[in-house]
Amino acid sequence: MIHWRYPFLGLFALALTLAGGCAGGPDAFNDGGKIQYPYQAPPERRAQIMKGVKALYLGMPESDVVKLLGEADERNVLYYNAEHFESHRSDGIVLVYLLQRIKPFGGMVERKEIAFRLEFSGDQRLRRVEAVEVPGMPAKFLPR
């Protein structure tokens, strides 16, 4: 007879393996310890980010984005699937610009996160922008 723990442990291990298929991995939540929680972006930083995202365009180099928006609050390695994660084959990076985050860990809803996530390809060109709970902004939009 199979003990109830063994299937549970197998499912837990599978969940951990599949979790690498998103922006994450060894560099996940890499804010360098510089953010104090609960976090609210200062008014000047919030204005810089909100104004800057409207000037972004697809294919924009990462260095130009940083000049426009300032340094990102997080820099995460992007893996498209578990195979890439396991072989340490990065598919790009995700820069996170926070407007608000109440807690450092948990899901976006639990953290009450308001942010922009900017996805860059392996050649450091802007590929996608995602607005996370930003009032007045669609969740996924393509810059001009």
C-alpha cells in the first residue's frame, strides 16, 4: 500500500520544477535587499515611471529604458520553460518597476503589488510591457 505522503511529495517536487518556467530562478525577487516593506514609490519616482512607460517602444534597448525610467526595483532572469531553467539557458530578463508592494513574498494579490514588468529578449531589447494592477492601464499593452 502506498502511504499518502509519497504522492503528495511527488506533486510538490513537480510543482517546484514547473515553477522555473516563469520569471524566476536563482535571481527571483532580486531587489538586492534595498526595498523596505510595506513599499510605496515616492511621488517623484511614481511620476517618472508613469511618464516614462508612455515613451517606451518595442525593440528599445535596455540601457535606454533605464535612462528613461531609472534603475529597476528588481531584475529577474526569464526562463520560458523548465528545460531552459534546468540548463540555465536564459530567455531574457524582466525588469520590475514597483509603485507599491505591501509584502516581500506571496502572490501579486497577497503582496498587493502595483507595478510594471518589462520583458527583454536575450539581445536586451524590449519585448513586452505588463501593467500589474496599475489604475487606468490595460494589463498588457504594447508600447508605441
